[in-house]
Amino acid sequence: MAKPAVAILGLGIMGSGMARRLLSADFPLTVYNRGQDRSRAFAGTAAFLAATPREAASRAQIILSMVADDNASRNVWLGEDGALAGVSPGSVLIESSTLSVDWVHELAGKAANRSCTFLDAPVVGTKPHAESGELRFMVGGSVEAVQAAQPVFSVLGREVVYLGATGSGAFMKLVNNFICGVQAASFAEALAMIDAAGLDRAEAIPIITEGAPGSGIIRRMVDRMASNDFTPNFALRWMAKDLTYAVRVASERGLSLQTATVALSIFQGAVADGYGDEDFAAVTKSSDLRKTVHHPPSRSE
């Protein structure tokens, strides 16, 4: 069977990896990015470089967006030059960005008005997983749409987890990322405690990483610290954004994410310190952490 024509909207860390993966599998591919420098990186490949999201969508049967946040998603889908203006009826629209659930529902309605099927399908994974086709998709929408998108999912991911109705994938991604953010913030605070006590990091950190707290997130942060390389696979500012969305969606359902709220304040402090464009592991450098550590009371107190 002929492979469906695909458009990738957004050529950041994740979108560019996904696009190159599709090219390696010989999919007919159109790419679009608001900043043309990232589009030009695909010059000389088999990809068609679209000037607008509308043009990109008009050339594809499956249109996948991977952008930064709600505002970027609105900009790429809506308006005279937006992707929705160029889609053909029956196209499959996939939003793989980490977005608010409210916007995902709104976008799904707009897709239906254009006689298109819609999936919210954010991913677990970072740059190397996108490049190697090892992403894990968390999908909300119709079963029929998932089946139609399977040729693309099978190349980009190692697993598709179908979670139910529209919005389910977006909701689960916020659950996943808020836990990651809390782990990262708690490890950053732990380092501040270690430093405040005058402990040797070289001796203290392996106790954490090799014991029960040693999650993949924490081990990744330790590796970044050891190499002093904070080139982003997942930028710190996007973790702050995801925590913001998670706190909001939980509040709308009568829940107070207390640990996420504290983690968000730590990440916001790191953004204010100028680390927003570094990898999220740079939260360990936030000056706010030093302010939150208090010396324990003396025995006489």
C-alpha cells in the first residue's frame, strides 16, 4: 500500500526528529516551521518546505503538530494561513504537543467542523526517542482515527496507548509530566540540603541514584550535572508550562496539586534566573533553592 502523505508542523527538538524519522522511512513529507531557519535544515532532503501551515496541510492526508504550547498550537492551526484552512475532508489531524485539555477539546471541535478526524497524541520521550522511532504515544480520540494514523505511529513510536475519548491523551501527558517535574524539583532541593550540610556530593548523590529514589529522571539530571552540559532535550521553561497546565486542569476538577504547585514555583524561579532555555536539569542551579533551606534548630531549642 502507498504510504500516506504526512505534514509535520513544528520543527523544534521533537518535531525535527519525527520528520527525519519519517523521511528515513520514505514517507511523502511536508514540513513547516514558523522560523524558517529550522525549515531550511531540511533543504536538500525529500521533504517539501511549506511557506504556511495551510500549504503544508493541503499537501497531506495526516497532519501532525508538535509545538510549544496552546498559543503556538492556535497559531499553527487557526487563521487564514492556518492548517485548518488547508485540510481536505477526511484528513487525520494529530496534535502531539503538550497542551491544555480545554484547548484540545476546542481544537477537536474545529477539526470536526472541517470533516476531519482528530487525535490528541502527546508523547513520552525526548530527542533521541523521536529520532529513533521509540516514542510512546498517549492517545485520545476515536478508535477509527487511531487505525487511520497507525502507519505514522508505527514508524514514530514503539507503543500506542489508547486512553479513550478526546482529551484523554492530553490529560495523561499532564499527569506524567507533573510527576517528572515534582521529581526534578525534589532532587534539586535535596542537592541544596546536601550543600547546606557540607556533605560531599560525590559521596551523597550515589546514595540517591543507586537507592529507591533513583528514578530515570534523577539519573538523567545527575548525568547532565556531571558533564555540565545542559543543552536541552526538554527545555526547563516547558516543564514550567506543563506544571502550570497540570495545576490548572486539576483545579478545574476540584483537586489541589500541592506538590506540583511547589515544583512549579521552583521551576519559575529557575526561569527567572535565566535557565529557561537550558535542559530542565538546570533547575538544580536555581538561586531560589538556597533561599528555601533553613538550618535545623539546635538541641537546646
